[in-house]
Amino acid sequence: MAKSILVGKKPTNYEVEILDKPISKRNISLAIKPYNKILIVSDDGIPKKYLLEIKKLIPSSKTVHVYILPAGEKSKSIKSFNLILENLASLKFDRTDCLIALGGGMVGDITGFVASTYLRGIDFIQIPTTLLSQVDSSVGGKTAINIAQGKNLVGAFYNPKKVLISLDYLKTLSDKEYKSGLGEVIKYAFILNKKLHKILKSNTGLVLSRDLKILEEIVYESIKTKAKIVTQDEKENGVRALLNFGHTFGHAIEAKNNYKGISHGEAVVLGMVIASEISYLENYINEKDLDEIKHLITSLGLNPNFKKYTYAELKPYLMNDKKVSKGKLNLILLNKVGNAFKTNEFNNLNLLKAFKK
Ligand SMILES: NC(=O)c1ccc[n+]([C@@H]2O[C@H](COP(=O)([O-])OP(=O)(O)OC[C@H]3O[C@@H](n4cnc5c(N)ncnc54)[C@H](O)[C@@H]3O)[C@@H](O)[C@H]2O)c1
């Protein structure tokens, strides 16, 4: 059965629909009803049948165009941004038309950014096809591209008109990409959602086998948590910082590896364990909590061991992070499993100790 969550504040709020079957003609027709021309942006790593299916479902009264990017983070660039804009202009797209992002977070981020700028903003719809994009990047209105100086440095807050999620897409996702998304699911459980924590803990086998019923529950609970936070704080001025749990260290680990070999989710998982170790050393959580955190991560097939990294080698990346104010790191720590908070008042020695323990 389909589930639905409303995200954001009026007048730019939007519905996220979660389907346990492939997207239907009715789903698409309703979503694109107001528009004349449609440009579907996707990438060449996504099974071709998904694009063909969506194209087939679009009523013949609409004109459909397609723009395929090479798969991978490199495509989230000024160059691709420019090419998609020029394509829209030469196809004479106007504000009665719309974009569909069919793909993972890379496609969603760049398509959203194009939509936010073309003609000072045209509508776009997200059809996320990776677990990470379903539970995280398609919800919350952050759009972006990368420049040489850093990832996601150029972008806009711009909400989609609709997010259509089919769990069916997750069947073809590689193990690495699936686990990357699981990292973010685990994050929601640790920072806010005790129900999700329980579901994950009692169903590790079903989560790993991508059981449809469990997927529906974990995707729904994850989006509910993200929706709650981003609706309260659309422009990242406050509570949205909690979503960065594990990300300060995770980003440093990704950068240290030149974004190769380790997925975003795998790095965030290591970051969450580091932040949990510090939470323990600061006496916010006890040893049992810390063990439980590591146990859940391990039982979901992810690696909690960050010991191959030293504080000294991550430090330069940490200090570049936007989570630094007045020379001190802002950290998201846990005061229990299922409850996170932001602080820069912690003993720096505990930061060092976490890496030596
Ligand atoms: N906007 C936000 O709030 C936000 C949040 C988190 C991450 N992000 C961004 O998201 C991006 C990462 O997203 P991602 O992890 O989805 O990676 P991705 O979009 O690069 O997709 C990963 C790979 O999976 C393939 N793929 C996609 N769907 C598939 C499917 N159903 N079956 C088989 N293969 C499929 C893609 O072709 C690609 O090769 C990064 O650019 C990151 O900055 C944005």
C-alpha cells in the first residue's frame, strides 16, 4: 500500500509518496498533470528499463525529452549544469513545463539546481532510484553542483513539486550503494527515531535481503524523521544540524580517501562511531549504548572500525569543515541512542582519546 508524507511549509510544501510497486500511469499522470513539456534527466548507470517504463507511462498529450548524464559524481558539474540549461532553452521550455530527476542523489541534486535557476525557477519532480536518494537527498530541498574547490559549494534551497518513490528500484542497486543508503537510515535511528531503531534491530536479516515490507517501513520512518527536521528548519539555521551526525568525520574520511573506495554511507557510519565514542567519553552515553551502536552497524553488514584513521590525518579536513566556528568544532553527539544534540563544549582531549581507545 502506498504511504505518503507531507514535507515543508506552505506554499512550497510537497508530497512524498512511497510505493511498494512500480510507478503506475496514474502516479505519473497526476504528478505531471499541470505541465506541457517534460525533460527527464537521468544517468547511464541506471538500468535503461526504468527510463523506458517512465516514458511509456507519460500520456501522449505531453512532449517528452530526455537528457542522460554519464553516471558518477563528476557529472554534478558546472559543465553539465550548463548543457542541461542550453538544452532546455533550445527546446523552448517555459514555466508551464517541468523537469523530472530520475536517478540517485547526483541526478536529483543537479536537476534540482537547474530547475531552481532556469527562468528563475521552473517546477521539478524527484523520482529517486537509490536508497540514499529515497531516504535523504530527494527530501529537504537542497540542490547543488560541485566546483573544483569543493563538493556542493554551489546550489540553492529549492523544493520539488513531488517526490515519487518506488521501492522496486532498490532491487537492482549494488550492495555497496544499498549499504551507503543504509548508513543514512541508521543515522535517523540514532539521532531521533527510536521506532526505526527497533525495526532495524529486530529485522537485520530482512533489511539485508531487501524485504519489501521492511523496506517500506524503514524508508517511511527515515523520511518521516528527515521531513520533521527539514520542515522545522528549511534553510539550515538550527535543528537541521542534527542531520550532520557522523558527517563531520565522515566528510573528512571521504576527502582523505579522495572520494574513492569508500562510499558516503560507509564514511558516515565511521563518523557516527567516532561521534558516539566521544559521546561516551563525555559521559553522555554508557558503554552498553556504545556497544549497541557498533553491534547494530555490524549486524547490518557495515564496518564500524575507524581505527585505520588517525586524528592527525583527519584534522586538516575537519578544520576546513563548515561545522567549525571560532576555531572550535561543532559536533553532533548523542545523549542517548535516539537523541542527538549539537555542541562545541567538549574536552578536546576526548577527541584525541576516541582515536586512541
Ligand atoms: N541534496 C541533499 O540533501 C543530499 C543529501 C545527501 C547526498 N546528496 C548527494 O547525493 C549524491 C549521492 O547520491 P547517490 O548515493 O544516490 O549516488 P548516485 O546518484 O551517484 O548513484 C550511485 C550509482 O547508482 C546507480 N544507480 C542509481 N539508481 C540505480 C538503481 N535503481 N539500480 C542500479 N543502479 C542505480 C547510478 O547510476 C550511480 O552509478 C552526492 O552527490 C551527494 O552530494 C545530496
